[in-house]
Amino acid sequence: MLDRRVGYGRKRRLGDLLLESGTITEEQLEAALKAQKTEKQGMKLGAVLVEMDFVTEQQILEGLQKQLGYETVTLAKVRIPEDVLRLADESILRKYSLLPFGYSEKNPNVLKVAMSDPLDIRAIDDISIITGCQIEVYLTTPRDVTSAIARYYGNAEAKKAAEQFTKEREERSGSDRNSQEEDDEALKEAPIVKLVNQIIESAVHKRASDVHIEPMDDKLRIRFRVDGVLQEEMVHAASLHAAMIARIKIISGMDISEKRKPQDGRATAIVDRQEYDIRVSLLPTVYGEKCVMRMTQKKALTRDKRELGFPPSELSKFEKILSHPNGIILVTGPTGSGKSTTLYTALSELNTEGVNIITVEDPVEADVPGTNQVQVNEKAGLTFASALRSILRQDPDIIMIGEIRDQETAEIAVKASITGHLVVSTLHTNSSASTITRLADMGVENYMIADSVVGVIAQRLVRRLCPDCCSEKIADEIDLEVLGKKDATGPVKIRQANRRDCLTCGGSGYRGRIGVYEIMPITNTLKVAISRGASADEIEKIALSEGMKTLRMGASEYVLQGITTVEEVKRITYED
């Protein structure tokens, strides 16, 4: 094995190493080098190769390991001691994309350093001089380094920015700080800009879907929603609130002077070379404006259907529903259940050169190349219903409606599907069967529902168990009842979340989520039942007899496979 300490090894180039390992081709290397000289100046070759989709970070890591023989490390699973974290400043670590994580067991003067670019001799020399140690290089991905730096230094940096803002504000207290000019100047100051950026970056690194900035009597609380559950992340002085909200208003295009009415806005942020769409909502409360930022990765909504987590039997049903040339496909579930992801996935699947796809959304959540996307604007009179009427004169093949909210929209959607269009949309209902009765409650005739709807997909998201800290247990009577296994002859083994001090999941016991689906294709038997006005229970009974799996049945299968817990099944289903 090569010696991994400072001063050993000749200078080698990343491109050559990846070529030798067979990770990339000559053509890919030439294209990346050309791009690096032109539109991607200043970017490292590895980052260019990843951005051009020639390789993944993991493939680069494996190629380097194969050629250099270095050991790899996953920082997400390592607890770094405080004395090691104090050895170098965060700015140096970010500059070189590296992080010291411990001392060698054989020699306390040798520092273990995780690097994404082990060929950067200057970085190794600098960190050696700064720490006064010899360096032993370990390989990891750029994302792993960035996430670890954010985890260990993120809150400290945010706190430093908050303290700097407060200090500078106090220094100006001798003058008339209430003047409009000073307030405007305060908004442009770097500390508050840095603080907001730090919060957004931290949210991305911790996989948060929403950021809640909440003013309280004596403090400013910041919470992240991770895997569907809110957790407190930071607490700042209440005096920071006004400047932070003003900064968020600026970046999301809101009226800074308006503090009495709710406002909605939109911003974008680039973190780790990935673009994120941020939907911002402000609501006046007794202590000031509460802000919620919903984070969406632009690429995350348009994914391959196989990435949604459909079991094979459900995937074939999904494909069959999508193959209909006309009719309505409905995706249902509460807010945050992944409806938009399923809808956009369906749209990407249907998006070919030979069809005209038009969407009506509020708001447009992701750009889908090759489609015509319309943003609802209530103030200008552009509602779902009025947009739909215009769309029908645009020769569409497929229409996507962000949400069916009222009778008028429902009736136009039904008529559009009957006249030869494929319509995909969402509804807020608890199950596939209740979606049919909801349309009837909206005033759509039963015979028209039976004629138009071709399939309903009800869905939820359950949290996945953390693989590093979950444990096995024997299901008790209550567990067996929830899982529909009361008649089991022997012991049934399931897994449980331990919620201990685990680095992988942060002590929650869960990491990531997976979709649970209840897919109901509308068969001839169901059409007859819907036409005569059958209840949701009757519709569900027929669907079950034809092979439909309820949400609880799907979630229970995940429990028996060791993917999630009984608690998650109870959280997402409503059966008696």
C-alpha cells in the first residue's frame, strides 16, 4: 500500500487515474477538460465530471481507491473529538474540501484527514503546517465532507454571524438607529445575509423539507422538518427576527414594508452545486411574522418511476393506468405525502415529442422540459377553471391540474377527459375509494365519474428505520392486530426504532422515507358500482376483491420486511 503521509508519492493527475481505473473514457475526459477551460472555469475536474453526468462522486471515490490504495471513510458515521475539530478553521476545511477526524492509533503525531481530492499536495501541506501533524489521507466524497463540516461547524457559524450582527447593531445604538436609512443599510450587512444562507445550507445538509422560523416572546426559534417530523435546530435572540425576515423577503421577492398581511414568495439557492427551489410563506403572529420555507431540489421531483418505491405488483398497476389514452388519473393524500413527486414522475413518463402537455399549477413546483406550464394567478383572474377553459383550445393531449379544489374545476376536468384528453391531478382525501365519493360531493354526476376516472393512487410516506441503530423484537398482540397477523401460529419478528445517540439518524431512530401506495384501477365492476352511487366502503370492498392493497396492508408489508415500524403504520393509516 502507498504511504499516506506528507512528502510521499509523486504528483499524479485525477483524469489519468480515472482513465487507468476504467472509471471514465478518453472522450469523456477530453469533453470535461474542454468544459473546464470554457464555461466551467474555476471548477475542479472531479466536479465537472459529476456535473456532466459522466460519473458519480462514489464512482470517482472507487476509482481513486483502486489506483491509490487509500482507505475510505464515511464521516457521517464517525464522531469527531472536540480537540480535533479545534485544530483548523472552518474556512480552510471548506477551501480544500477536507476534514481531520482523529489521530492514528499507532502514532499520536499522525492526523487522519478525510479528503475528496487526495492529489491536492498543497492542501495536505497546508493542513500539516496548521495542525503541526503528519497527515494520513483517507478518501471520501465531496458531499460527505461538506455535510460533515455543516454538521460540526454550521450552527457555530450561524451563531457567530448572529453575534456579529447583534454587536454591530449595538455599536450603532448611539445614533438614530430607527431611521429608514439605517434600517435599509442593516439589511445589506453581511452577517444577516450569511446567517440566512447558513440556515438554508444547514437545512439541505440535514435533509430538511421545511424550515420554520418562529418568533416567540423572548427568542427566535428555528426548526427543521426532517422525514416528516419537526425538530428544533437553533435558538437566536428575538432581536434578530426583523432583519432575518427582511432578508428573506428580499430574496423571495416580497414587499418588505408589508408586515400585517400573509405573503407568499419564491427563491432559489445553490448548495453543493445542486439548485433548490424555496417556497416561502409569511404569516403575521402576535410576536411578529412567522416564516416557513419549503425546500425542493429541482431534480428530485422529476425522477424515474422505479425510484418511487413501488413494489413490483404495484408498479405494473401504475404503468397500466398511465397507458390509458384518455381519462382522469388522480393522486390523493394529505400535504407532504409525495403527491407532487408522483404527479411529476407520471408527467415525465408521458412526456414524448408526439404529445402536447399543458399543466395548470399553483405554484409551478418544477420545470419539466418540453411541457407548457401555466402558473395560476387569482388576482389577475387566472384561476384553475379559467386556465382550463383556455387550455382546451390549445390542442392538448395531456393536461395536468395541480389540484382539483372546486366543482367548476372538477366538471371541466371530467368533460376534458371524456372528450379524449388524459388528465392527471391531485385531491386531498384519505383513501382511493373516498376520492370517488369526494368528486360526487363536489357535484359531478356519478355516471360521468364512472366514465372518466381510470385510476386512483392514494399515498403516504413512512419513515425508514435507521440501519445502524434499529433492533429486532417479537411482535406483541397489539402489533399483530395492526399488521393483520392475529392468526400467526409462531412468533413474528419485527424491528423497532431505538432513538439512541446515533450519528446516522441523529437520534431519531429513522433515516429517509419510502412511499406506501394504494392503487385502484377502475374496472368494469367498479364503473357499474360508481354509476349507481355506491358508498366509499362498497367501492373499497369491490377493489379489495379485485386485488387492491390498502395503505395499511402496504405499510404492514414494509414492517414485516424490516423497513419501518408499527408506529409508522399507525401514524399514516386511519382504519378502525
